[in-house]
Amino acid sequence: MKQTPAPRSLPASIDATLDLLATADYLADRSLATVLFLALKMGRPLFLEGEAGVGKTEIAKVLSSTLGRRLIRLQCYEGLDVAAAVYEWNYAAQMIAIRVAEAEGAHDRGRLESDVFSERFLIKRPLLQALEPDPAGAPVLLIDELDRADEAFEAFLLEVLADFAVTVPELGTVKAAQPPIVVITSNRTREIHDALKRRCLYHWVGYPNAERELKIVRAKVPGIGKALSEQVVHFVQALRKEDMFKAPGVAETLDWAAALTELDAVALDPATVSDTLGVLLKYQDDIARIEGSKAKELLDDVRAQLRAAE
Amino acid sequence: MAEQSGRLAENIVYFARALRAAGIPVGPGAVLDALAAVDAAGVGTRDDFYWTLHAVFVKRHEHSVLFEQAFRIFFRRRGYLDQLLASMLPQTPGKEEETPKPGAQRVQEALLSGLAETERPKPDVEVDARLTVSDREVLQRKDFAQMSAAEIAAAKDAIKRLVLSLDEVKTRRLAPHRHGHLIDIRRTLRASLKAGGAVIDLKYLGPRTKSPPIVALLDISGSMSQYTRLFLHFLHAVTDARKRVHTFLFGTRLTNVTRALKAKDPDEALAACSANVADWSGGTRIATSLHAFNKLWARRVLTQGAIVLLITDGLERDPDDRLAFEIDRLHRSCRRLIWLNPLLRFSGFEAKAKGIRTMVPHVDELRPIHNLESMAGLVQALSERGARAGDPKAWLEKVA
């Protein structure tokens, strides 16, 4: 178990939500804080959509650490089924139990069955874990990249999110005494069904503006200089305005800033930009477009812009 | 205060109605949620109020713009929110800028024209569907472009009756299977318990199969105009049968009409399509449209082994390198790219136009689609795996 601070009560207002996130260096904008506050207050799942690398998953992690709740993560993938998401029986142990019962000469079939399908042999997967009571308060359930799972799983999730209960045929229904804090993220590689979204509070997490991104970079990359951080942020912001196949997210900005700090750069120059572009852009076509003269052009614009601001 | 919150509730109800008129699906449940949310958040600043309602009413990123416009117009016109907020806050909200934003037109129309939009009367077309066998045969071979209104109606009927056999791909999901390759321990154990654990009768799991998604990109430019309506009927029939079908129309720009085509009634679906599209029968910008598709949609709809049907005559207005680049990217991101070209109806068709020559090397199959017979052929091809009937290289060789 990770070391977690003492459990804290849920924030009482939008401002308190903002402050709570800020204590873990998550600088949210007010719209996100509003949705988050409402989700916590109304006990509804929070559905976050947005491009990759804008900090969707991070919200759940920050919530768990600041509220002192346990984080339960369910990473979705195609073919995700009940055995991997909810529960599975420990078959090997069951087999042994059956053999032992046989060796002892037990022939009561009903008792054998109720013994074998008892909680002792149940392996709990994330969704079932999330429904269990926790002394620190209801856990944070992160259902990550729901768009990767197939429609069948989505339909199942609908049932779980409606009444926070799961039925194990052999054991009965497990219902959460206190519903978990649910955060669902999606990269929108496919459309999630409306029925599921209807049960959630929806928010599109966009790219931050330059001012906020600068704060994020300075909070997350401590060793970075003032000039470099400004140039990095403005360069990335300019890059997002270009017609990219995949624009860089905040995660890429942070990676880039960290990489440049490691290289002991104090300011951006065209050569460094071209050399480290792979940290920022992940498609060869995008890199080929920006490398060289285009990078220099963007950089000149950024410098001029920063000089004008001074 | 009680009276004020009563008026606020009333306003939220009216606002929800306005959103519905602007095209955001808002159910009565969402209205109740909104009331609860406003209650929970408390009426603070205009911004908080905005995002509170946004959290409840907006369920799709595209609706954000509509919501913003609706919010501005609604609460400006009624002026209620400002009064309410002004009475609770020392400062009054700042002035709004007056530049029109995308979506403003649509919302403004929806809000101001009221709900009195009259439905256009449907033209009464009497169709004599009792065709003789030979009539039907003629119909099968007749080019869509040369059909009379009655024949088109009969063709639509025939399209409705096309049997769509299902091409299936393996998914990662497992299902009970008689000859599967994995042991289903759960079922095995349960079955063996029935016999008291004495006999272990193995049960198996195998991959579940599913028909792959189909993505259709339909050219609606002027040169294709005689075909587009029937193709839409065809796509509607496919949508109805296959469920996972995405349809995009393009002329000078790309429009997603998947939702419109989901309507059960084909005429209703087509009417909804036409309402969505602004560039019927204009020019073609294939490269631009493909670029938009690759950038905005490819990663969202081309999953799980999707088949792409590209329906165009390939007569690009300004062919350049971009076309080759975009079609190549499209080809690389789907399982099978089938180009349906009505121009292939001419037996002497040669891939001479530059746009066509650019695109042919990048498609898996090039097929004609100009009459019912070729449509049936396409359906056949969709259900076969790796059919090489429409090998595009043959068309290139013809010219070389």
C-alpha cells in the first residue's frame, strides 16, 4: 500500500476544489473544477474526453492522493471481459478443494458446491474492489480509455454505474455501501454510446492556454529556467496552431521541457529543436514538416512575441 | 429567495427547451439534473453558472459551441440571469463581444424562428411495383443515371431487398465454442460439479466473430449527382443491416451523416442528410476532404478492421501531390479500401484522368457501381475475404 495522507473530506465549493487540485500541482481551469465539484457533490461519474496527454488520467490520481482515497484503475482494452474486470474464481484452488473433499470421502454435493464457490476462492478484479467498503472512504475508480473496450463492455458498465452493484451468480449481489468516485476517460477513438454519457457529467479537457501551461511546466519541471520555460510553452502553443496530424499535449510539453533541462539548454535554438522534436511530435509526417526551416520560422515568431511582451 | 429560485428553475426548463430546438438532445432527466447541479453549486458568478449547466447538458464535444451560443442568446434575451447575478454580486458581468461565432447562425435560427417549422409535404409517387421478370432483368442492368422516376422508385425497392450477407472478422472477445482452442475453466468446473467432481468434461472457448465496421465516403459533387441519392439509399440499407456503418459525404468539404442515416425510414434519413449538408452538387476537392477525414475521423472510426468504401468518380478539381499522400494514409489506416467508381460502366474506361491515376495504386479494389447488378456484386465482395475480382492494377495496365 502506498503511503497516503490522512483522508480528507470532499471540497465544499468550486474554489475549494481548485485549491485541492492545486495542492497536488494540478492546475485546473475553472470549468474543470466546476464539473469535478458537481460530480463529487452529486455522486455522479465524471466522463472526461480529450486529446491524448492533456491530463485526464492525472485527475483521478490527484483526486486519490489529495483526498487520501484508494485508487483503483481499470485499463480498458478490446476484449476486456467480466473475468478481467469484475471477478474470477481461483480454479486451481477450487480443484484442489474438490480433490481434498473427495479424498476425505465427502459426498454431499450441495455442501461441496457452496464451499467451492465461497468468497475464499473469489479473485476480485477492479470493479468489484471498487464496491467494497474502505475505512479511508469510497475509493476512486478510474476507468481509463473506455474507447478501447468494445461496445459489449460499455453496456455492462452501464449496469454497474446505474446502481453500483454487481451480481456474482454463485454468491449474490454485491452493492456498494458508499458509491466510489468514478472517473471515466476516453481519447475519442470511437464514440461512446449516449446512454452511458447520459449517466455521467461530461467534460472536454482541452489544451491549456499559454499562461496556465507555463504554470504547469514550472510546477512540474522544477529545474527549468524562466527564459527556457517561456520559449518552450510558446513554441508548443504555436505548434498547436499548425495543421498537425497529432498536436502535442501537455504531457509532451513536460517531457520536452524535462529533456531540454537534462541537456542543460538555457534557451531554444533551431538545432536543439530539430534534434529533440521526437519528444514532442510522434508522427513522422509531422516531424518532417516542422524540422528545419519551419522550426526556425516558428522559433523566430516565438522570440519576437516574447520580446514584444517584455 | 424561494420565489427567485422558482423563477430560476422555470428558466432552466425553458433553456433546456431552447437547447433542444438548437439540436442538443436534452431529456427531462437532464433538466432535473441541472436543477440539482445548480442547487449544489449555488448561484455564483455567470461563469460558474455557465459551466454548471454545461456539465449537465453537454454530452458531446461538438455541442459545446451550440451550448455557448444558446446560453449567450437565451440569457441575453431574457436578461434574467444578469439581473439575478447583479442583485447578488457587487460587480456586474462584463460586456460580451458581438462577433458572430460558429454555430451562432444555427442556434439563432432555432431560437428565433420558433418551432413553427412546417414540414415539406412529401411528393406522392405512385409506383407500380408489379414488374415482370424481364422488366426486373432490365432494371438490374440499367444505369442509374438513365432511370426514370418510376424506375428509380423500383430500384430503391430492390435495394431495400438486397440481402446483405455478413463478412465476419475475429474479435479479441471469447465465447463458448464447440471446437475452440482455449479451455473454459469456469464452465468446465461448473459442469464437473454437477457430477460431483468425478468427471471432468472439458468445455472450450473460441474467438467471437463480428462483422467489421464499414466506413463509406460518398462524393456528392455535381458530376456524381445522378447517383448520389441511390447510393444514399444503398448506404441506408447497409446501415440498417450492419449497425456499425459510418457515412461521410464530401464535395468541397466533409460532412458526417451517420446519425442522420440511422433513421429507420429511408426518406426520413435522406431528408435529414440533405438538411446537414451544405455543398450538394458542387465541385469536388477529394484531397481536402480526405485530409479532413484522415485528421478528424480516421482514428475514431477506422478501428477493428474497418472496410472503407470510397464512392467517387475521381475527377479531382485540382489534383496534386496531396491527393496521393492522403489516399496513401487512408489506405494504410484501414483493412480494405474499396473504390467504387460509376465511371467504370463504360467498357472503354481508361484510367487517364490524373486524379484517377494517382488514386488507383493505393486502393485494394476498384469496382463499378452504376446499376443494381454491380451493387449486388459489391455486396458479394463485401462478404468475401480477399476477393481479387476488382484488382485495381488491371485498370492501370489497360492504359500502359
